[in-house]
Amino acid sequence: MSDPAPPRRPILDLRAFTPARVALGRSGASVPTRALLDFTLDHARARDAVHAAFDAPRLLAELRALGLVVSEARSRAVDRADYLRRPDLGRQLDAGSVEALTQVASEPCQLAVVIGDGLSAAAVHAHAVTLLTHLTPLLAEGDAVAIGQIVVASGARVALGDEIGAILRARMVLMLIGERPGLSAPDSLGAYLTFAPQPARTDAERNCVSNIHHAGLSYDEAAFKIAWLVREGLARQTTGVALKDESADRAPRRIGTASPG
């Protein structure tokens, strides 16, 4: 006897589980006017996020108010247009930043944190500081992982953290950066971890915790995953494809009940 067919559910039910564009309906051969207007608005928000100015002084002030040691740096991209046309320049520090970071570098540290604007400064403004306030207590537990330096970097691509981490002699670098805006998430923050950071590291040598925003990964969930990856990466002396995220096996049962914002 064959199993009974599962009950059919209206496609509209999917909209309760995802912000993706499903079950939009139609008007004649096209989508309804409301769906078209929503699409246009979300597209405009994504474009605005890409071109938004990065308020580095505000971020520096917020981090210093928390008692954190913070430095500033910038890439070789001279402005936003240069940054968007030349991704390679966003992966290299300008000469002044190399000199400044060399001067503040002292003893080797376990972890350096870089906060970069990336492709969505709005994501960094909205989530980076709050995420750090959730992360630092987790790093302080047990065998504490010390944050040696925090660097706010303008015109940054992910790989800029490698050069910064190398100058600061960090065993691992954590890059918090605005992700490429999507039509449902113009302010998504990503966290990238690289063990033994050096220029020319590849994406295969990093771990990524992404989709940190209001409708995505909560601060609690993201901080737990990042802290787990930091500890395991330092213990195993590796990140990337050799380090699988097994944090879910040890997560508290109710982790992630509070969403960002």
C-alpha cells in the first residue's frame, strides 16, 4: 500500500517563510502593479546601499565608547567610483595606512578585527557594533581569545583584512563587511575569518558567516558561530575548506530567538 500523498498547501503559504518574490500573482500577462512598485523600491534601496557614504568617524566613536582599541585605515581606492571600478584597489592598503598600522602594531595577537564598508555601508552602520557587543563576551569565556586591535577600514574588500592582519601580526583576522545588496536585503553583514592572514590568501582559506540582518541570521546566532570558528580555527591552525562549521552541534537550544534590530 503506497503512502498517502502529502496535503497540498496554497503557494501563498510560502510567503510566510521567505522574503523572496514568490506567489506575486498576476495582472493579465504581467505582475500586479503593487509587486512591480515593490520591486522598483527594493532595487533602488540596493543601489543606494552600494553608493552610500561610509561614516567611519561615527563608527570609531561608537567603538571607542565601548573601551575598545581602534585604528583607522583605508584602501588604495581613492573614492567610491574608483572602488566599484577597481576591486583590486580595495584589497590593498594605501601607503599612509601601512605606515600608521605598522606604528600601532606591538606584540603578536590572537585576533584582529577589521570592520570594512564593503558593498553596503548601511549594513556596517546597522549591525557591526551591536554584533561585536554580542561576540566579545563569548570570546572572553573559558580560554579567552583576546582581540588585539580593531581597525575601521574604508574602501575595503574582504582581502584587505589579510594585509591588515599580517601587519598587526594577528594569528587570525575577522573581517566584518557589508555584503553585496540584494533585492530583499540591502543591509546584510558578512563575517570572514582567515587564519595566519597574509596578502594573496584565497577565499578557499576563509570561513564566512553571512546574511546577518533583520530578517536573516540574528546577532546571537552569528556571534555564536563566529566565536566557535575563531576558537576552532586557532586550535586547529586553519580556516577555510579544512574547517567545517559544526557549531550547530553545540548551540544552546534557544539561540537566535532575538533578531537583529
